[in-house]
Amino acid sequence: MKRKLFPLAAAIFFLLMIMSCTNQDPAAIRSELLHADRDFSRLSEEMGMMAAFLEFADSSAVLLRPNRYPVEGIHAVRELLSASHGGGFTLTWEPLQAHAASSGDMGYTYGIYSVRYSLPDGAPAEDRGTYVTIWKRDPSGKWKYVLDTGNEGLITPY
């Protein structure tokens, strides 16, 4: 009996291996990335930037910020956000595009971000810019960012 089950088990194993190595549906992966990025922004709006950037970070996450060396690793990200987390503003963003590797385990999104805050006289103000986030699928299947960066000073097109 064992001799008959071994070839069947081996065939199933190899079939599963082949299926796991095939390319995934690019449109579905892009949709997952856009959804993850929008969830990331929603958490930033609801719970604050620090909570969102820690929740969605891979342990090896890197932040590239103006006039700074790269901030590398979740502990350094936490330190940076703790030191600069004064509140008084809301950071949100909207992804415009997503692209992914055919393997389905890495991808990136880019779009427009907005920082809303109040001026000293209480008047509302907003700054906008562009960003790119590089994502990696973790072992549980969740998307986590491995690199995030942005450019300040978005000028409205003519």
C-alpha cells in the first residue's frame, strides 16, 4: 500500500511546487497593492502617521527623507517617528499606480500625498507631494513596505 501512495504523494508535491512557481495574475497583484496602500493611508488618517508607519513596516523597512541619511530597520523608523511625532498634522495619500513582480512577492506603488495642518492663526493649510513605496509580501501573505520616500512641493499642473 505504501508503495502505491508514494508515487501519488510525489506527484502531488511536484504539482504544488510547479503551481507555486508560476506567475500570478498581474492585475490581481496590482489590486492587492493598491488596497494595501489605501489601508496604510486610512490608518494614518485614523490613528496617526506613527501608528500606520509602524503597522505596515517590514522589519527591514527603510525611510528616505530629505536632508537625512537613510533610516534603516523598524527600530530606527520607530526612533525617527517618535522624535519627530509632534502631532498637529494629518498625513494621507492616494496611490495612482501599482506594479508588481510576476512572482507576486514584491511591487511598488506611487501617488500623491497630502499633509493637512493648521497655521498659527488657526487657518487650515495643506502641502502636497509625490511618493513611492516599495512593498514585499511577508510570510503570512500581508504586504509590508520595505522602502518609502517622497518629494515635497507638488505644483498643480497648468
